[in-house]
Amino acid sequence: MNKEEIYDHWTSWAQEHGEAIEATTRTQSAKSIELSALNSAFARYTSVDATPTTVLEVGCGNGVNCVYIASSFPKSQIFGIDFVPEMVEHARGSARSAHTYERCTFRVGDAMQLEEIEDLPTDFDIAFTVRCLINLESDENQRRGLKSIAERVATNGYIFLIENSQQSYARQNNLRTTLGLQPRTPASFNHFIDEVSFLEFAKECGLTLQGIVDISSLHDTVLYALAPSTNGGTD
Ligand SMILES: C[S@@+](CC[C@H](N)C(=O)[O-])C[C@H]1O[C@@H](n2cnc3c(N)ncnc32)[C@H](O)[C@@H]1O
């Protein structure tokens, strides 16, 4: 899909599912894993309990992650950006319902052009994405997205990226083939990240890799390989 088609896809999911988790994922168990991974990353790399921490989520959808972080870390100030206005409206609604509205700001904007968002700070303590960069339909656009995000983070800040990589997807498909299943293909609105060239580019941007955490291979192995191998191939 091109950018316009991807925009239409997320607009229709936002319209259909509103503030529900289904607006941004079909797999609720994977969403729980993502939230837990975010929680661990925040707890490890920040002192959010002690000092106000400013946080940017790029591609925030209907605000599930932002509201979760705002609720879990009561001193955090969150900024969520998404290019779909309906997602942003629902994110505001979710923050209101969770009583975190005063610490959550949501704006419409493009991940690759954050400089166009009025008054968006350039010194966030933390910026993160969850399955946003995989919606940027080429390696080149993913690099533009990362650069744009890096420019918004303070010198000693952190960037957390929860994204699918081509390499881990290939490992999953190898296992499926070994078990006699057909390989899966990514959704048409996704372009998974090539970990090798992406990490090289991150270095060129002046970023230092702190680590890579494998958060869902056990989940995915069970869901997409072991279970279908026992039930005739259904995910
Ligand atoms: C899979 S959803 C994830 C939403 C949210 N991060 C979550 O985990 O619930 C991807 C989100 O990225 C947004 N997105 C895709 N391309 C974007 C772009 N170029 N700029 C900003 N947002 C974008 C979509 O509108 C959608 O809300």
C-alpha cells in the first residue's frame, strides 16, 4: 500500500473501533506484551517516579500506550502524535475516561515531518513507537521517521522502538516451513524493518544502541507456528 492507502486503512479502523484496542491491533495478547515491554523500558531507563518525565509517542493511534504510561507513571507528561485525525480524537477521549487528560496532549502530525507540528518540543526525555515505523512504506521513509524522532529527543534521552523486523519474521517462517506450514506474508499496510541497515543508520544519526529485547517470539511461536501445526494450519 502507498501512504494514502495506509492512511485510509487506519482511518477506517479508527472509525470502526473508536477507543477500543481493536482500532490498532487484531491480537490483544500481543498488545499486553507491548504494554509490559514499555513498562519495563520506562522503569529501567528513567526515574519517572521521582521527576517529571516528558514522553513522545509517534503513531500513537487511539492512545492506548500513552494513557497506560500516563497512568503507570504519574509524573510523566505525554505527547502523542498520529496522522489520522480520528485516532487523535479517540486518544483524547481515552485520556479523558482514564483521568489522564491533563498530562496527555494529542496532535495530528506525520512521523516523517515532526518539525511541522507547532510547538512540539525538541528535548523529550523519551520518544517511542509501537508498530508505527512499519507503516512507513520503504526503508528510506523509515529512516526519515527515525531521524525526525531523534531530532525531538534530548541529548541524554532515550528512544524505544517496538517494531517488527524482517529478520525475526523470516525466523518465524522458517519454523513454519519446518512444521509443514505455508510461510505467512505481512499485512499489505506493513513494511517490516531491515534490522541490519536500520541499526547502521541509527548509528549514523548519532544514536547509541542500548539493547534489543525480544518481547514476543515465544508468543508468536505458539500462535503462528505451534498452534497452527496442531490444528490444520489455522493461526
Ligand atoms: C499499528 S497502529 C499502532 C498504534 C499505537 N502505537 C498502538 O500501539 O496502539 C499504527 C499507527 O501508526 C499511525 N501512522 C501510520 N503512519 C503514520 C505516519 N506517517 N505518521 C503518523 N502516524 C502514522 C496509524 O495511523 C496508526 O494509528
